Amino acid sequence: MTTTTTNHHLSPAFPGRAPWGTANKLRAWQQGAMEKYVQEQPRDFLAVATPGAGKTTFALTLASWLLHHHVVQQVTVVAPTEHLKKQWAEAAARIGIKLDPEYSAGPLGREYHGVAVTYAGVGVRPMLHRNRCEQRKTLVILDEIHHAGDSKSWGEACLEAFEPATRRLALTGTPFRSDTNPIPFVTYEEGNDGIRRSSADYTYGYGNALGDGVVRPVIFLSYSGNMRWRTKAGDEIAARLGEPMTKDAVSQAWRTALDPRGEWMPNVLRAADRRLTEVRKSIPDAGALVIASDQESARAYAKLIREITGEGATLVLSDDSGASQRIDDFSHGDDRWMVAVRMVSEGVDVPRLAVGVYATTISTPLFFAQAVGRFVRSRRRGETASVFLPTVPDLLTFANEMEVERDHVLDKPKKGDGEEDPYAEEDKLLAEAERQQDEDTGTDDQLSFEALESDAVFDRVLYNNAEFGMQAHAGSEEEQDYLGIPGLLEPEQVQLLLQKRQARQIAHSRKRPDAEADLLELPAERRPVVTHKELLELRKQLNTLVGAYVHQSGKPHGVIHTELRRVCGGPPSAEATAGQLNERIRKVREWATRMK
């Protein structure tokens, strides 16, 4: 990490002293990035800093420096949402930079230093902003710049509007996209493998920020449970969340869990509220947030929270002025719960959020990282964040990779013969994630199944790339062991306490009569969640063995697969679990051995 040193070229307005009210002093990474910028004076600069690290403070400090030294005469901030546009204007006003968040056209009032606009607004009138850049020397701050690649039109509009800008500062906490749309004003460098990746001018990752005490450590609490649903074809399917199954079955089990009419969501919300109560013993104003998939679910979750807690939840349904005010009121108050659809998942600053429930089926790494970023902003040393998740392979993978730094890959690796496209699923998920999700889309997919019932089982805790805990019933003492972890702990204390809680749980399990052992009696690290890729390998292995047995027995493929299902039980191979596939693999090997 860049060290902090005094730079004699910096003006007295530059902190060490303070960016005029945004902080008592600059953090080490902010000062390091400032010094690099001042030394190099680049036209384009990409700063990648983990959510919660203070990108806004850095950007506004730099803006004040550039204005003070007459390098630029005005500032344009481009943000992803209306709420963030207003948030930028408020933050800038605190350090003496006046931005107009309501600007739409025409000359700017003389009292303003610039404007705050959205990417969508630039997309509608790119020439308006180009003319402004051409008339006066302009610094353009592109907040969460990966959004400039959301659509071809947005990217092209940003290029057209800001190509004449004197300086461009790009900011992001997640410098990667799941597609290959190039991000404007980002440099891409070709690696030895021929693939172009984004290149940041300054990077401050979650691991560094955690070590510096700038962000909170995150404890992920994962919940499994039995799910039952009816498919479009009318078949009833039962499965346990977290057990190996096809990606379609994972998706439907996941949606069944999130259905507010089942028992999974009420039990997880109850657990999250108990965790919030524990955290508030150390952080009295700590708040909790449910990130919901759509408006209907959000309203239902808010109703459940009232039933569970006796208190109402702040409900944020769409990105309008009323929603912005509700977020502000919640941020400055001490209410316990907020329920929101999508818009609070990125950039919105509510530092007191310490407990989260991930109640959406969006599963791109970008969205997950931004969602978790709402809970990691640290206000004092020792604070921890807690995020509740369904036991879904993708989510557990993302949780275990919190400290992995990523770059935006512009080229897809070439596939070998017969190899499935590793980006196909991600492309589909990105399309879902980037679609505005707070309205009912009315798509057929939403009608493809009916959730029938669900329950919740505490499954595991994920922390610092390690997994802890054995399964426990919701409301049990074993679950409370993990929910009751203190809200103020140093990172190494969290690890030690989780190890002690797991040891105690294992000791209790050994004393329990076998007749009571109705849950999986194995520690989390010995209960791996089988991924879709591993299921593909098992299906491929079964099909290869069946193909060999076709030549041996003279029977057609279909007959052999039908016989395997009759003998071993279970659905067709495409819907079978890892255990069912392994059983069929053993059986076909047994048949082949007998024929030799």
C-alpha cells in the first residue's frame, strides 16, 4: 500500500489538515492517491477503493485542489441514481463546493461550481454536457464508473459528452463487469494470455481496508432448510437448500425460501433481529436492512418485521424524491429496520447499517459486492457487520472471496472443444441484475413455479475465508451461540470466538442421543456445497459410463437411464442431486462388472 508522506507541492487547503469538514484528516490511502495524482497530473485517473473506504472524500478533496489551483473552473459529477446525485451535492456543500443536483439545461447559476447528474441524464442529452465541457475547463467525476458500460448508449453518451473534459476522475468499488462492454475512459492492458483487463491508477482493496480498520469485518450467517414447490408442469418438488441440485432447482428452491408466505423468511428475519439486538448493545444506533427482489416482497417483509418486532420498518420502494428522504431520515435516526428494493445496494451512505438480509435472487459478483458494501463502513474500531444469506453455492463463493481484487475483463477466454461457455450463466445473471427490479416484470419466468412451503435451519458462519458451525434449528441454543457474538470485536477475536462456539456445538452434538440427530451432524468445513460445475462433471461421468454400457449390453441409452431411475429412484439426470448421480454411477459400474 502507498505510504503517507508530506508533499510540498500541495496547497494549504490540502489536508493533512482536512478537506474542509469531510473528515478530521485524510486516510492513508486517500492521501496516497492524492499525492500520486498531484505528482503525475494525469488527464484520466481510475481510483478503485472498496465500498465504505471513502471515495467521495477523496474525490471532493481532489476537486477542491484542482479548483484552488485553477486547473479546472467547474465540476460535473455523474452518479448512478437520483439519490446518489443529491448525496454528492450535499457532501460537496459541506466542503464549500456547490453542485446543482436539479440541473437539466441552460446556463448554470453563478453561485454554483458545477452540477450533479445521472448516467441516464447524460444519455438523454450528451451534447448539452459536451458544450459545458467545451466552454469551461471541467473536472468530470464518474462515480461507480462501471455503470457507464450498462448499455451501449450510456457508454457512447459519456464518451461524446466528456471527451473534451480537462480532467476525468473515475471511481468504483467494483471495477469489474460480468459482460465485455468497455467502460469509457478506463485503460485496458493486454496480459500474457491475450486478454485485456482494466488497469487502475490507485487501488485500495477490502483486505487492506480491513487491516487499517477502515471497514468492518463481515460475518456471513447462512441458512438452509427444506423447500417444496410446484413446477409449471404441475410436479411437486422437495429439496433442501444447499444440497447439490441443478441450477434450475437451485433457483426455484432459492425463490421458495424468499417467499414471505413460507417459514424461511420469518425465521431468518427473527434471527437477524436477535443479532441486531446483540449488536445494539455495543452500537446503540445500529440499523438493519433487507435487500428485496421486488416491491411486493418488500411490502410483505416489512409486514413480517412489524409482526416480529412490534415496530414498523422504513420501506424504500423506488428511486424517487420520497425514497431519498426516507433513506436520509433512516440514516440520521435510530429506527431498527429498513426494507429496500435494489436502490440501497450501491453507493447509498447509511453508516449505521450493521445487519443485512440478502433477500434477492440476483447472484452476480458485482451486485453482491455492492450489496455487502452497504454494511462495511466502519465508524469506530471493533465494529462488525453481519449479513444473513440463503445457503446457495454462488453466494457462499462470493462471501468466501470478499478479499479478492478483481479487474474488468474486456475479452472472453476462447473455449476449447466441447467446453461449456463459462460466461453464459453470468451474462444471463447480469441482464437480470442490471434490469430495474422494483417493478413486476410480468415475465413468464415469474409464473414458472409456485412456492408451497419452506422452513429455515441455521447452516454455517462464513468469516475470513473459513466456515464454522453445525446445523441447528431456528430458535435453538446452538443458533443463539452465533447470533449472540458481541458487536464490538477485533477481527482476530471474531475468528477465535467462532472456533470456540463451533467446538462447544460439536461437544453438545456428541452428547445428544442418536434419535435426536435429525440435522446434518458435521462441521461446516466438512459439508462442501456442490456447485453447478461439479454437477455437470457428475452428469458427464454418468453419461460416459452409460455410453460404454450401451456397447456392452446392446441396450439403447434411454432404456439404461430409465432402468437406473427405476432401481435407484429419483428424477431424470438433469434434475438429479449429486448423491443420486453418484448412486447411478456406482450402479452402472456394478452392471458393467457383472457382464465381464
